[in-house]
Amino acid sequence: MSIKKIDIITFGCKLNQAESEFIGEKLKNINFDVSYDKKNNNSDYVLINSCTVTSEAERKIKQLIRSIKKNNSNKKVIVVGCYAHTNAEELRNIGADLILGNLEKKYIENYIEKKGIFVDKVYWNKEKERVFIPSKPYNSYSRYFLPIEEGCLEFCSYCRIIFARGNKIRSVEKEDIFNKVDEIYNKGIKEIVFTGINLSYFGYGTDYNLKKLIYDLNEKYSNKEIRFRISSLYPDFIDKNIIKVLNESPIFEKHIHLSLQHVSDNVLRNMGRKYTEKYLYNLFDMIYSINGYFSVSADLIVGFPGENKEDFQKLISFLNKYDFSRVHAFRYSSRPNTKAARMKNQIPGNIKKERMKELQKYINISTNRYLDKLKSKNTKVLIEKISGNESFGYDEYYIYHKIDKKLSDNMFYSVRINNIENTGVISYVL
């Protein structure tokens, strides 16, 4: 049997990356030569695991499909995932040969030689539908993305993902999680990132939840040379006990990534978020009262419908008050069939662009303040990449370090920041 070459190109979240690895492993089992994100000219197939969070993500996917077909019209283009789930016809019209939804992509071996559209729009209602877990890190990364949850119950007014991932929560069983952590650790992998669509809902409808999982992981693995990270949480999930555990644990990052989006009550209400500006100030005060070095990163949306100058200024004021380790800011992108797309007072593109430029200025100031503060701390970096005489990796505050020394891959080193650069920090080994 001849070996066929396929390149898997992934857009979007860490859950998508984990699922791309799962897809690749299935294809290897049926005699495919799999590469990731290489855009090889000599591959027979290209599989695009797609994202529909923003119109910009969709634009890049469409551009990629057209480019592939222009260079080699005979190459089979397969599009799977969230964009495929919500806009299959559009993708077929621009040249995709096979379009699979978020259920069908998990059974890629049944579809790989077919053409056309195969999308179960409400697959999450199937009784046996479950979260699929890859056996190793995506694209040979040193960190492993462990999916433990799928689905969301929030119905935020701007979000399209619920149409692609569903409003029924599916969680991985506790025993399966611990078995997988043991398996990955025994393979020598030292960093595990828990991921899902909305991790706050992990265990929903059962007597087990994410907080209990964090406590149990800390109890079981605290004497191991391993690091855990929680990929993204809603602010209203966080409480003092969680921050204390993350702060005091030797194996969890002293870091949380918050799906924050905004701080103004007016905008939060229109977004359908369940927390307030006052809650956020109290939350951040609590976090930094426990540890002034604790690392908080966040997502922010600028230019949401109805966002006025006062609302925008509240974002700036928040960034002026608190030091963020990292902020991912996005201009609001109208998504089809969402409540926000039908709202009045849509913000013109030029104003969104201006506000984004202004916001980024204050983001840079906030993150530089944080990094400058962290200079006084000794941190522990897990080396994940070596290039020439330089080594790279993240510390327990989720800060990316460059070290001007060739170190051992997949090992922890105590370091200290020497200089701050746009791409991260330069550090030295203690």
C-alpha cells in the first residue's frame, strides 16, 4: 500500500491543536505520512482544522484554500472544525473538496477518501458523543494539551462557537484524566495544559468539577517534576481558594488566563457576561493581595456594539491599575446569527481601529510593568526548544524566556530575567 502525504494546518484554540493531533494519529494508523503546519508543496492532501471566532480567521482560511488550489488544483483540500461546521457551503464554493463538522472530523478515517459535506449540526445531542484525547503532544511540542471538556452554556451575544460546539457539556471522567496524566508523565513529558471550550463547566451535572480536579492533582502530583496549566477561565469562576492553591502549589503555574473581554458594566451586560466591573476590581485586588507577582493574562474585545468613549476609558483605567503578564486584544468582529450582530450602535471600523491602537499602547505599558516587576524574582523555566547556543521555554508565571546558553531540553532551570524584549525576556541561569 502506497503512503499518502497529508499536511494538517491548525487555526484557533488549544483544543483544536489537541484534536489535530488526534486526527493525525488516526491517519497515521491508516498509512498516511502526516506533517503539521508545514504547507508542503509535495503533500497529496491538506487538512485545515478551522476556527470561526473572528472574521479574520475565516478570511485567512479562505485565502489559504484559494492559494492551495491555485498552485495545485489536484491537491485534495479537507476543511474540518468550527468554520466547516457553520459555513460548509461557503467553503465548498471556494474550492474545498471535503468538509467535515466537529463530530465527523473525529472519525476522519471514515471520510478521508470522500468528497462533499458531512456535518451533523447538533452532534452534541448524541448520547455516546465524547471528548477525544490524543496520545501525545501536538506537532511534537514539549507540552501536552489535554482536552477535558467540550460545550458551553453561556450564550454570550457575540460568540458563534456555541453553534459549532454545542450547549451540552461533555466532560472526561476523573479516572480517565488521571490515567492520561500518568501515561503522559511516564513518557517524560513535564508540562500538561488542560483545555476545553469552557473549562469552568468541566464536570457539569456531576459531583465533580474543575476546582476538585485542581485540588486532587495538587495532592497526587505535588512531589513530581511536572507542571500543570489551566488554559482559560471565566472571571466569575475564580475564588480565593483557587488562587491560593495555584499560588502555593509547586506543580501549578502561578498564572490564570481570563476570558475577560471587557470591564465596563454597559458592555458586559450587552455581551451577556455574568460579572460586573465592581466584581472584576475586587477579583484583581484579591489576586494581587495573595501574590503581587501572580500572572494574569486576558482576552479583551474593543469596539463592541454600543461601546462609548466612557466604556473604552474604563478599559484603559483597568490596564493602568493592574499589571497583566499578557493581553490578547481583538477588534469586535460581527459573527453571523449572533445577537450582537443585530444590535444597534455598531462601531465604525475606523473607530475600532483607532481604539485598538490606543488600547495596545496601554497593554504594552501594563505588561512591561509586570515584566519589570518580575525581574526581582527567581523563576523556574522548562526548556522546550534549543536553537544553536540559545535555549527557550516558559516559567511558572507563563513568561517566555530566551537564555543565551545551550541547556538540556525538557529540563527545569532556575533563572533570572536580565533584559526585556518585545518577544519575551532574556534570562540567565542561576
